[in-house]
Amino acid sequence: RYWYRQALWSESPVCSIVTARVNDGSMQDYEYDGSFERTWNYTDGEELEVRCFTNTGSAELFMNGRSCGEKRTDDETGFCSWTVFYEPGEIRAQAQGAACSL
């Protein structure tokens, strides 16, 4: 919850990503909960939700240097979200003035 709150309240640019398995459609909760972790270590091809907490208005997600697209921060949830399939390597989010990676 630290990164979620920091993105809401910080005056400095914030960018943080968390991931969770997509298994039963229960990932619809808007709030950050314990099922999301700051890790990028899953089974190859596993479906995941990646959330980026940022206060810059938008972020672009990259997997192994390839763009997964830029998304605006959702006004209702307070984060950007992508559904991706795991592959070993690096996942990175870039927001204006801030970046983060796993």
C-alpha cells in the first residue's frame, strides 16, 4: 500500500509496479491488496496483471525492451493496468520524470 499512497500524496514524480497472477477473474479489486507483489518471477507464459502506481498521469510499460503500450492513470482506481504473459527478463515502467523496474 506504500506505493499506492505515495502516488496519491507525493509532490515528486512516483512510479512503482506490482504484479499478480490472473487466475479466476478476482483481480478486479481497485485497491492494492496482498496478492500483488513487487516481483517478476513466474512460470513462462503465465497470465499476469501489472499495475503501475504513478502520479504523473500516465505510464508506458516495457517487457524486455518492447513496449506494451502507454496508459493513462485511471481516475477511479488511481493506477494504470496491463494484462501480459510472463517471459523471463525485465519489466519496466516509464512515467514522466520517474521510472521503475523489476
